[in-house]
Amino acid sequence: MIIVLKQDANPEKVKKLKEKMEKRGFVIQDIKGETTTMIGLAGDTTVLTPEAFLSLDFVKNIIKVQEPYKLVGRRFHPEDTIIDVQGRKIGGGNFAVIAGPCSVESEEQILSIARDVSVSGASFLRGGAFKPRTSPYAFDGLGMEGLELMRIARQKTGLPIVSEILSSEHLDAFANHVDIVQIGARNMQNFRLLHQVGELKKPVLLKRGLSSTINELLMAAEHVMVGGGSEIILCERGIRTFETATRNTLDISAVPVLKRESHLPVIVDPSHAGGYWYLVEPLALAGVAAGADGLILEVHNMPQNALCDGQQSITPEVFHRLMKKITEIYNTVHGK
């Protein structure tokens, strides 16, 4: 529900109304337009009577929001959200590339890749310390040691770091050491974890589930926001279909749909979508052309020896050439 205020609304009365609604368990969102000020209420608004608000002398109108997602939708937040991490921005016309290996393997490996992608223009460094693997026998990351190596790479290169959290037992570690907390596809509907990560008040990179609809992705983001997190990056990483030629199927249409429905930045993961290194470039460029706010790419200095997802990782040399093409496509699409 959106409460439209009159231009001469008494600030003290508005404040008391917001406090009353918060005590009743509603999440309050201030919405300021060029000429109109509104209050968004997220929660079970079916218990509220619109006529009760219209009887207040400072309320002009009541708008019922039909979409199930309130906080992440454009009705409550018409302007694009811009996420700023140490001066590196994404969203609202700011394009960013997140690059690095699927998993952190050693200090030498992560430092080498971090330096290479930084020189080529990456804005953030990705690297998995905890890896969810289909096989219980596959390499599942270095754990806390991996996070420490990511921290060292950030110190050496200045790149803010992005890493995936798997369990609530690591919340404190991620709060202290990670700049953007990633929720992987398999945890997209782990609602308890979503709320807990939201409580960290840190930027969150939320990946679309393997078989999840766009609506379900937005509702997952809503869970993070209800938990208290306001900076969320939505990631289209390919969905499971009947096709077997690729690892997943990149839903390129998700980019314009998400940007129409939500104010949150939208990025594309061509590495997991295609599953093969030679598909990364065309899918990445397609994502840029579709209007994505960024990309997350897997880069490894020796893909043939990678402990995780080597077949879909590109080398630093390929990444360097791709970054030039990304810039060309972005500038063409945005008339720069």
C-alpha cells in the first residue's frame, strides 16, 4: 500500500503515523517524487482500511500495490538503486564487471588473477571460499583460509571482494571480511539465510535459482530487504531447461523484465549460463546489449588445472580482449 501525502502535510503528524505503522510490524519506505511525497507500507496490508487513512487531513490518496514484492518493486522506489562499494558503483548507469576464479586455490593463484583482472578494468574480484558442489567428493573450497586469501588480494590490488556464503555459521566472517555477500542459486530460497544476510546491512549479490521464475527471484530479494538489506544486485545466471548443449540456458529476456519491474541493479553470469569458455564472450556481450548493469565472469590463469569449473573459465588474456568489446558494446547501446 502507498499513502500519498498532501503537499502541505504536517511533518509531525506524518512522523507519528509512520511510528504507529512500524509498531504494527509494517516496513516503511519513504518515496519522494518531484512534486509528490508518499509512504510505502510493506506487510500484510489486508488488515488495513484505506478509508481510515483518507480520513486524515494530511493524506491525499491511497494506492494499492498489486505486485507481491513491495520493497524491490518500482512502485515503492521509482529511481534506480546505485550501489557504491569503496567508490566503485553499479546500477543507475554505472556498469561494473566482477571477475575472478570459481574458487580460491592458493595465494599465488588468487593474487595473480586479481592483478590481471584489475589491470584489464574489472571493478570487483570474485572468488569462492565455500563451494556448493553436486558431488560430495568434489573440491568444496578452502573455507576460512580462502576468505583470508581474498582479503590479502583486496589489500594488494584494491579490488573489493565478492564471495558466496553457504551457512549462517559464517555470518560474522562475511560481515568482517567480504564487501559483497553472494547468495548462490542453490540458496536463493533459503529464506532464513536471506533474512540473516539482510541483517548484515551489506551489499548482496543474489543469483537466480536453477529453476526459479523471475517472480520468485524478486520475492527472494524481498526477503533480503525485509531482513534489513537495501543494496541487492540481481543476477541472471541461466536456468535449467530441456537443452543439453549448454550447462544452463541464459534467459536474456530476464534482464529487461527485471529492470522494468525492479529498481535494483541487474547483472548477467555468462560463465554458469553457458558452461563452456567459448560461450562466455557472446553471452556476455548479449547481456550488455540487453541492458545489464554488469557482468560476473570466471577467470582463471590455468583453466586446464582449475579445481572447479575450469571448462567455463576464460584466461586473463581472453578477459582483457573481452573487456574492450564490452566497452564498445556498452558505449554503442548507451550512445556514448
